[in-house]
Amino acid sequence: MAEVILRNVTRRFGETTALDDVSMTVPDGAFVVLLGPTGAGKTTTLRLVSGLDVPDRGEIFIGGRPMKGLTPAQRNVAMVFQQYSLYPHLSVRENLAFPLKSPLLRTPRAEIDRKVAEVANVLQIAHKLDNKATALSGGEMQRVSIGRALVRNPAVYLMDEPLSSLDAKLRADLRTELKNIQANSGATLIYVTHDQIEAMTMATHVGILDQGRLVQFGPPREVYENPVSIYAAGRLGQPRINILPADLFGTAPDGARFIGLRPEQIVQGEGQDSVVRRVEHLGDQTRLHLNFRDHDLVTVTDAHTPLRPGDALPIRPDKPFYFDANGARIV
Amino acid sequence: MSEPLSQRAATATPPVLAHRIRGLSDRAIAWIFVAPTIALLLAVNIFPLIWTIRLSLTNYRSNRPNAPVKWVGLENYQKILHDPDIWNTFQVTAHFLIWTLVLQVLLGFGLAYLINKKFRGNDLWTTIIVLPMMLSPAVVGNFWTFLYQPQIGLFNYVIAFFTGADPSSFSMIGDVGLAPWAIVIVDTWMWTPFVMLICLAGLRSIPPSIYEAAECDRASKWRQFWTITLPMVLPFLMLAVLFRGIENFKMFDLVVQLTGGGPGSTTELTSINLKREAFEKWRTGYASAYAVILFVTVFGLASIYVKALNKVKDR
């Protein structure tokens, strides 16, 4: 287990800059989730840490050792790929045992069997151990490829959207399971996802990437409660933060161009009237689509609200975020 | 012109014909479409095969069409299987077949493996390597006789350069011990590119992420080769062996051009021997039996092989 440090890392592919001067310290035992849309540089970050790709500039340290010139094998990283990347002619059991059979490890046979069985149980694929890797469904393949990382005891786990191809129930199960495994083993884990629920539930740290730049890095609550920009604020929170003209509710601070309101920053039953446009009962909560002075916003209210479309609902901002014209946070 | 094609076709068909077509079932129409192909197949494949089997049971000679034809039963087969000369040609063929396959697989796979590494100009190299395959076997046979020429041949010169022997001290084509290797070398030179191309297709079908996963799983290059590259290319490789094996079992033109089966009968492959029996000695009945034996051999070996190939593919 080890600390991972990226120092001024830049990686270009021809004209495009995939990563632009990224510095980040992943503490030992942290569960870091990298968030950002396609092309933000999440996968590139993983590939650079793993050693499958090398930075054009900057340095990477794992456990205090500089990684320059070291192969993935020498770095002792385990990676789960977005495409399953199983060894197609091997059985599930052989796939899971593959990393343990590395001559570098010299794992005894009984130990291999024990680990494989254990991981197969956790990932609910024990009954498929003797199947061929190609005879599995997409979700099963992805579980095998997660398992292939989990059987090892690497310095860092790197996972590239490992749960994206699974169904909702399994995804929830594995989310809990991965978090448990990480917490129990104290492993350092860098995890790429689009899914903010994964980020909020599992991460000890969240890194927000925007076109190759790391715009914010910190614990998920901190990023949620204290976003540095409209972009960062929009990455976390369900429903998404409402971005409205700054002076919509009255006077705004100097330089403020936008006001940002998360549902909990909208006090209901006080202030000025808005019109209820739509009411979505989600079970545990109700989502309200409101219209306030010709601007739409979304908030939540309690599950058994009597509100109906067309009703008037007074609202007032409470400790809102203010952003300038570039989207950077002011207050 | 605005009507759909099918409608125009319908109105253009003469009413009498249209009436007849309408009376046919789909099955009948399907048979009408397939019939020309089947007829052709029967005429050029099946009929000659049956005719050959029939001739193989007689003492018919096609240079004496008016001589009485005697029914000899399995006598021709018996004679062939007891003929030491024919067993010799079988041995020559086996030597040629095994060595060309071994060399072409090793060299073809090796070249494909190298070409598959990304380097500057590998497309150009591929084109250059593939050239021999595109030449006519007659041409190849002819110019290799020049290369093998003891006094002026480039091959002898190169060998002499590396071994220090006198270039005119040996003759690849004229020497009883060397001639079987001479034909192996030329066939390998000509057809290794074919094996290489098929292996290359196999290598390129392996997704790079599998190697990356193996890299992270700390598999050495050696282990990656044995657990990923080779098993995934194997079905392709076996297919190449099947093609080359069948082709070389029937090898004729290249060797006839190169050695003509000599010296003695050291390079007399079965197909050359068969041609002699049929069209030089004119023992048509005997040659027909010979052809049937070859057919059964190739067919049998190929079927066993295809079964193995399918097993590998399903693995």
C-alpha cells in the first residue's frame, strides 16, 4: 500500500492535451474517484500511473519512489480496464489465478486456490469458475476482470469505470463490496467514473477533471459543499445544482454573474412566489420542477408533499454560491 | 418510370410466361436457380470422379482407345500398394510436405511477429516480403534453376561465401542428397509470405488491451507470448497449414520446372509420378487407381485435420 503523487504531469496526444500540468497527492489508503466527462483525462491519468503510458512532462511517485522508466510490472499496480480484457482461451478460474501465477510472486498453489475462491465469492461468480471467459455475459466478464485485480495485493488499484456495464442491483452490491475491501485492506485505489453516486458513496477524495486540468481535489463533502466553480459544482449533487442569474433573488455581491443553488440551499415556504410546474414522486423524496420569474429550477421536497402542478410556492435562497462570468466561485 | 422496378418487371413479362411462373412453388423456383450450378458441378467434378473410379477397375489405356478393355477388379490398387517406386514417391512427398510446412510455419509466424511490431516502413516491408507469392510458379522454378546453377548461380555463391566451400563443388539440383532440399527451399521462399499474411491477420485480431492487462498482471513477455499470442493465433496458423498442406500435396508445376522429378526420382512427388503413369506411360486404368488413392489420402488427412482445427477454435 502506498501514497501516489503526481507532480506537474502533462500528456499530449498530437494536438490534443489529455492532461495539462496535473498535480495531485493521493494519500496512502485513500479511495480517490476521478470525475469528469469523456475526454477530461481520467483514463489517461490511470494509464500514466500504471505505467502503460508515460508522461511528456512531470513526475509520478508511488510509495515515495519515482516511477520514471518503470514498467507496470515493476510498479506493482493492478488495473481494471473499461473493456473487459480477459484472456479469452482461459477459464474464469485461470483468469483469476493468472496474476498470482506470476513468477515474481511465487504464490503457493493452495494459497492461489483460496484467494480465487474468496474473490469469486465476493463477486458472485463462484458458480462460473470453470466456464470459459468468453462464455460469460458482459457483467460477469467485468466481475472477473475486477476479480483479477482483487486477488493481488498491489501498491495501488486502478479501476476504469469497472461498474458501468453492470445492472443496478449488482452495481449497488459491488459498490458496497469494493468499499469494504478497500477499507479493510487499507489499499490505495484510484477509480474513474461518470457516476456521482459511486463518487459520493465510495470516495475518500474526489478529483474533478476538466479538459485535462485538475480543477478541484478533496473529500467529496468538501467538493460538494465548497465547489470552486460552476463546473465542479455541477459534477456532484442530484438533482444538479441550479445555475441562475445572480440578481434574480435581489442584490448580489460585486462581480457575481451567477447564483448557484443546490436543493438544500432553497428554503421553501418563505420569500417570493414560484410556480410548481411538475411534481415527481421518487419514493423517498419528491422532485419539484419550479418556475421562478421565467427561470426553471429543480429542488426536492418531502415524499408526501400535497403540492400539485400550478400551485404557488414561495422560495428564498439560503447561503447560495456566487460565481463570476467565467464560472469561478466568488462567495 | 415512376413505378417500382418489380411492377415494371411484372408488366413486362409476357402473360403466358407469367402464368407459368405463377404456377410454380417457391421450392421449384429455388431449384431452377440452383440447377445450372449443380449441373456444372456434376459435369466437371462428380462425373469425372465416378468415371475415374470406374476406370481404376480396368486395364484401359487412353492411347489405345480401340483395344479391348478388361475388367481387372482391385488388381490396380494391389499393384500400386506393392510397388516400391510408388512408396518412394510417397516418401519424397512426405519429406517435401513436412519440411515445407515446418519451415513455412516457423518463418511465416516469425516474420508476422516482427512485422506486427510497429516500426517505420513496416508496410513497405510487408509488400516486399509478399512479392514471391505473386509470381507464377513456372517463373519461380525457372529462375531458381539459375540461382542454383553451380558456376554462376547466386545461391551457390552466397553459400560458398559463408562456408568457404567452392561454389561449383555442389549442385543443389543435380545432387541426389541436395535436390529434395532444393525444392523445399524454393517452395518455402515462395509461400512463407502466405503463412505470414494469415498469421499477421491473427496477430492483429488480438486486442492490445489484453497485453496491457497482462503487463499489469506482471506477466513476462515470454509468458504473454505463450498464454496470449500463441493460443490466439493458433487457429489462424492451423488454417494456413491446411491450405499449404493441401497445395503441397498436389505440388507439380514448381518442381517440374525446377528438377523435373530428378535426379533419378529423388524429387519425384506423387503428382509428378501420377502424371508420368497417366500421360507418358498411358496406363490410364492404373493411374486412375493411383489418383483415387491420393484423393482418399488427402481427403482423409484433411478431414482429421479440420476436426482438430475446429476443436482449437472452440477452445
